[in-house]
Amino acid sequence: MDMDRFLTLHEGLPRQAPGSDAITQDALRRLRPYGLPDDPMVLDIGCGPGRSLMMLARVTGGRVTGIDVHPPFLAEAQRRINDAGLGRRAWAERCSMTDLGGYPPGMFDLLWGEGSIYIVGFGEGLERWRHLLKPGGLAAFTELTWLTGNPPAEARAFWADAHPRMATEAANRAAAERAGYRVLDTFTLPPSAWWDEYYGPLEARIAEIRERAPRDEDWAAVLDAEQAEIDLYRRFGASYGYVFYLLRRDG
């Protein structure tokens, strides 16, 4: 896929993955009883334009670092931070999630990622980033997950190409435990988290670009792929979804 066009397609949209402010707050509420400090150090991995970053800064009262590699997303995240007057407690940095060596071990009370850990793989990401947490520190990630052990063949074929490491919740729980975490809680995001601020606006953007560039074959390839994903969820969304995994570092 043409990644420049893919990223341009997603710029300015409310979200880059399923979710909502209410879901971010619910995950934080569920973590509170497990020792989330009143002034936590938080790392938002793959923060995009900062939607979750802003909520983390407002709700936790802590200091939140968001990292991403796409400059327009970082610029939008920093603008949101500045407009909200949160510059002393939140910031966005250009950094790859595959190279977090600039942060010392045990720096963070909470690792966060909504719709981003798939880039490195669920189990691999948890293992790779565990050392960044203080002993007993918390982590919260959403991951695309099979909700049935026997998904429809068309959905299975699509995601075998687009997300070959996609697994069931039971498999992801086991992967988290192997990586050195205790699974505290999980919950599946509702369909509204897909449509209201993600697929709905994305589908409108697809239609807009098709109208503006009707004979651009490079754009057509990107738009067709994104529309196919949306149509797949319409048909088979009951068989897969995003699950929020709430974890604590063991040891």
C-alpha cells in the first residue's frame, strides 16, 4: 500500500483506530483499584494526533509522553496540548515504538496504546516494553482480536493478510503472561467505537477523495483497500473486535 497516501487519508480524522473518550476513561477507571498513582508517569505508544494523550493527561493528573513517527500527527497532538494549556504535563515526541532506548528502565507507571501495538505484535510489544515499567507498573493496550474460535472464512482470509498475528483473547492473555504480566481485566469495544469516530468519518473521507481524484489509480488502490476493510466489518464484525487488555507487570 502507498503509505504516504494512506497517512494522508487518515490525517485530520477524529481517530486512527476504534475507540472513544468514554472508553479511554473506562479503562482508566478499571485500573485505579490496582494502584495507579495520583501523579503517574505515562507513555502513550503510537499516540497519533493525541486524542488518547489528551484524555490521559486530563484524567490521570500525571505527566504524559506521547510518541509517534508521523510528523503531521505529532504537530496536531502538540497543537492540542498547547491549546488546552497542558504543556507542563503532556508532550509529543518523534520516536519509533521499535526503539525506545532513550527512556530509562522503570521510568513509567503506565504504558498505553490504543490501536498501535499490532505494529510490532501484541506479545512482542509487551515483552519489549516491559522494562520501561516500574515493578508492579500498569499497562493498557487495545488489540484486534478474534471473538470466536471459528471466524467466517472471508474474514479469516482478509485478516490473515492484513494482520497475520491476530489471535483470540485467550491466546493474547497467555502471551501477556509469558511476557511477564498479570491480566487484570479485559473488555471488548462496542460497535459504536468503530463507527462513530473511526469508520464513519473515514468512509466519508474516502468518498470525498474519490470525487476529487476519480481517475487516480494510486489513490484508488488505497481507497479500495480501506473500503474493503469497512465493508468486511459491516458483514462480519461480530466475529472480531478490539479488546482492551489491562495488565500489571509481574516483578
